[in-house]
Amino acid sequence: GLAIALDDVSMWLAYKIFEIAQMADGQESSTRYITMDAANLPTALELGIPDDLAARWRDVLARAFAAYHAEYARLDALASAHPELVRLPAGAKPAVATRLRKNYALDRARYFIPFATRTNLGLVQSSRMWATTVKHLDSLPQPEARAAAKLIRDELMKQSPRLMRHSSAEESFAAQAGQELAASCALGLARLSAAPLADEVWVHVDRAAPPWLPESQPVAEALRHRANRYGHQGTATRRMRVAFAWNNLALAELRDLNRHRTGHRHTPLIQAGFYLPPEIDRAPHAALLADQLELTRELLARGSPAYVYSLLLGAQTPFEHSTHADKFIYEAELRTGMGAHFRYAEHLGAALRAFLAQVPEAREWVVEGTAEPE
């Protein structure tokens, strides 16, 4: 395995690398630990923002950061005045109480963070998978992706020169990237909105098996021997295919759910709505959201791949993940369990309930958590 750290890339590029590198192990910096300031944005030139829109882009994103800081300060003060909002564990020490209070504010204000904000990530994967990842990055229309591809290739040529010679842009990758961009722009324009989009969830379970190799294990036997979510499951769930999707996953949650790297994940990466938690009043931010929406509309109308850099983490996009039942059950228990973000828990809880409606025999053995703070 070869380890690579990438510093000061946009959140969009970090998301894209995790989407591409499905065989990698790694992590991205949390929004709790990176600089939230307009100074922590790449330049418009680096991102391919059209020259005539660069000033508008910088203005909108600077105002988004200002909204983030204003809401964080307000929510932090609210949590200090009303500690019951934070659901502190019994007997929490002062340091723990302070951390959880700040996380309460951070996790609700984060929807104003620009998707273009600089972040950091580290990945470990084999030379062969690095070559494919770099080839894919080099075939994307965003200049930031191609710049990253060159930097990674230059480093890995020192370690794995034979494979990295096969890491340049390739026609099939570029053709598919172009088609996906066109589809995203068309769908984005059709559904573009800054209004909140109500939750919908879709779950499809496929238990089909070949007639000469039927599945004989009951689902309960596949699940009941686990002491926790990390326990091994049986063939009944490992062979069961599950596809699940939400109509309105905010980019804030997409950044994390996209890192469950089993199976295939798909999103057109659009803004079909804009999520803000109930604790935030939308009215004071109406002008910002309207201006951000119009900037995104202009970029989509031009077919510009830079439209992704006009999005904020509150942008709601359809997101689909197809995998197997054992991986879905692990994700659902993890993302509703102790310490889970409140919004993950809502999304995964809804998906888990839809799954259990189709696989009721799993109900006794699969635990939907309450996302208690830890």
C-alpha cells in the first residue's frame, strides 16, 4: 500500500477522490477542525471559475462564511443558556460538556460552509488502484482535479514508475465525465431550488439466488450471533443485495456517507433544495441563498464544471448507494448509534425502517440507535 496525503484541496475534490478510490482506506479532515474563512478558499483561477463570475463567486462565498460564524456564535450561546438542548450524558465532565456544546453549534451551522473550502485527506491504496485513480482524476474537466493528478503522479513515479506510466487521461474516462456533467447540468437546472426539500427514502431488497444454489440460512441465524455491529454475519445477509437512496441528502452528510466504500454510490451532485436545521431561521439568510442560487444557475446554464464550487454544504442532492445487506446493516447501526450526527441518524433511520418492512425477520437483531452524544 502507498500512502498519499493531499493538503489544501477543495471539499469537492476530496469527495470526488473518495468516490473514485473505492479500494482505498483513508480519512478527510472534519469540518470541526479546518479553517472557516474566505482566506481558506482556492482562487477562482485554480477552480476554473469564469472570469466574469469570479467577483460574484468570491462575494457569495465570503457571505456564506459570515453566516456560518454568526449562526455558530448564536447556537453556542443558546446551548450555553439551555444545556438540555445538547443532551449531555449523565455525569459529563466539564471538558466533555464544553466539547459537546461546541459540536452542537458546529454541526448545525455547517450547512453554510462552501463546498469549495480547502480541506485535507490521506489515502492508502495499491499502486494499481492509484494508477486508476490518477487516470480518472486526469480525465475530469475540473482543472483542480487534473492538477492533483499531476502532483500525485509525480510522487508515485518515485515508488511505482511502471504502473504510473498508465495513469494519464484516457478517452473512455473523459467521455463518461463529459456525459455525467451534461446530465448534472440539465437535471440541476430543472430542479434547482433553495427551498427545503422534504425527506423521501427508497430501499430495494433483492434476495434472488440461482436455482442450483439457493439460500437456506434464516436471516435470524445470519444476525443473532453478533455481539455488536462489527460481528460477522451469515450468508443470508451477505448474499442479499440492497439499494437505498434519499432524494435530499445535504452535501454535509454526503461527505461522510460517500466514504462507505463498499458497492457503488451515485449522485448527480445538484441542488434540488437547501437544508437548514430547525434551530436556524431561514429568513435572515434569504438574500444569501437567493444570490447563491442565481450564481449556481448561471454556471449550470453555461455547462461549467465549476458549478460544484458555488454549492454550500446545505445543498440537497439525490444520493443512491447499492451494496449488500450486511454492509447496509453495519452502516445503519453505525450512523444511528452513539455519537452519530443528528441528520445522519434521520436519514439512516428512515432507510433502516424501510429495509425492515421488507425483511421483517431482521427486526429483532438489528438495532436503530438514538444518536446519543458520546
